[in-house]
Amino acid sequence: MKGRLKSYWTERKDLVDRALDALLPGESDFPPILHRAMRYTLFAGGKRLRPILAIVGYEIAGGKDISEVLPFAAALELIHTFSLIHDDLPAMDDDDMRRGKPSSHKVFGEGLAILAGDALFSHSFRLIAEADAPAEVKVAVIREITRATGPEGLTGGQVLDLISEGVEPSEGLVIDIHRRKTAALISCSLAVGGIVGRAGEDLLSTLRQVGAELGLVFQITDDILDEIGEKEKMGKGVKKDLERGKCTYVRLKGVEAALSDARALRDRIKELIREKIGEEKGWVLVELADYIVERSE
Ligand code: GRG
């Protein structure tokens, strides 16, 4: 990441990190082992893509007071972190490393890792319920999040990902898994920011669409990085997808074609942003589209 995107990101990431710390129960709250486990993966060093996208959506909608969107942004990061902890479990992807550290279940054991994830998910809805926003905004946010995380989104995507191990991938299946497992929450994050910033229906549907395409390209790049990325930069094991016979874009088309498809999709997303949001309001998304495809972490 470079230039003005880097300074935009650093400033907002700092706000998100501080909000997360303030909005989470303290590490020594009872029972301390649960609170330690909740904070362990949360503060292990994520990019904070989803909460920052919520801020981006809020700002594009015309929101001026970032503190208004921060509890919602924090809730999205709690949900994402919950999904990472569960994804790493032996019953799912069985990964020993996450965010550059041993996975939650490696440190706390499986039972606590499951429960830390559960507690993060529950706490996210408490943050939404207690946010300083009108009830109709909160209900719209809850609808957006539950649709993105339920059977049509993350949970359904994770099920397809799990039952498709070893299956010969088709383009339809790979894209369906990627859209649900990864793109749904990324799209939801931009839309949640839009809802809190009181975006109208047209802008909301643009934010959902741009987020869904960015999410798809994000997961295609994740597949590429699993194949050719560096473990240290990724903060997790690499070459795991092939080993487990995952239905990935790289398995479908190979690294070269995956990269060229990702770049073509990136170009279409940039056109969409310029056409529907405009360069002035949408510059973060335009530059983010480049970062997502060219990233190494
Ligand atoms: C949310 C109800 C509910 C269930 C969760 C376990 C599960 C069901 C879903 C797993 C989905 C999953 C882990 C998808 C992969 C998404 C992905 C590309 C994660 C990596 O995101 P980054 O690179 O990670 O943004 P950091 O660590 O930077 O936050």
C-alpha cells in the first residue's frame, strides 16, 4: 500500500484498533481465560479491511462523524475474527497459524477457541444494539449482517468449501463459494457504513455491488497468495489449498490465468466505481482495488 491510500488506511486503522480495545470487555474480566482468548486473535494483527470499508461506505454516503460508525465497524471486525478462529479449527481448515501467531485453538485448546469465537459473534450484536443510532438504522444493519453471515453468505460458503474438498472445481462452484465465504462480508461492510451514513437505496445497492466484486477479487488473490505467497507476509501457512484439494480459482485456472482474470475484474470494478460513485468520492475504493490485486499480505 502506498501514497494517500496508505495514510488514509493508517489513520482509520488506528481509530478502529482503539475502538476495538475500548468496546471489548477487559482481559481480566471474569472468566479471564475467555477474555484473553477473545482478545488474542483480535489483536494479533489483522489488516482491518472490513471495518475500514464500513468507514469508507459511511464517508461516501456523506457521514462526517466517524465515531458514529465505529461501533458498527468494530462489530464487523469481531464477526470476521470469529470466522477466522472457527475456520482454523481442526474440524474446518485445520490451520496452525493465523495473523502471524499460533491459531487460537493451538494456544487455548479447541473448546475455548470455539467459545471465544461465539463470544465475539454475540458481542458484535451487543455493540450494534448499544450504538448511538436510531433503531431503524440498527435493524437495517442487523438485516444486512445476518444475510451476509447466514446460509446465503459466510456459513453457506463455508459449508460449500468444506464439502467440496477433493471435488473437481467448476467455475460456477468456485465463484459461488468465493462470493458467499468472502465477498458477502466485504460487501456487507461497505453497505453497513452506507446505512449508518444514511445512504439512499441507489447508493446502497452500488456499495453492495462494488463490495461484492472487490470481495471476489480479494478471494481470488487470496487463492493466488496461498500458492505463491510468503508465509511470513501472509501470517499463516501457504500451499494449504492444494494439499486439502480446495476448490480455488488457482486450481481451476492456474496462477497466471487467475492473476490476469483478477486484474481484468479489478479494471471493471474501477470503471464501475468511477461511473456510479465518481473519482472524487470513490478514490479510496479505486486505489483499494489496485492494492487488493497487487498485495502480498
Ligand atoms: C459468521 C455465522 C458465521 C459463521 C462463520 C467459519 C465460517 C462460518 C466462515 C469462514 C469464512 C472464511 C474464513 C473465509 C475466508 C475469508 C478471508 C479471505 C480471510 C482473510 O481475510 P484478511 O486477509 O485477514 O482480511 P486479516 O487477518 O488481515 O483480517
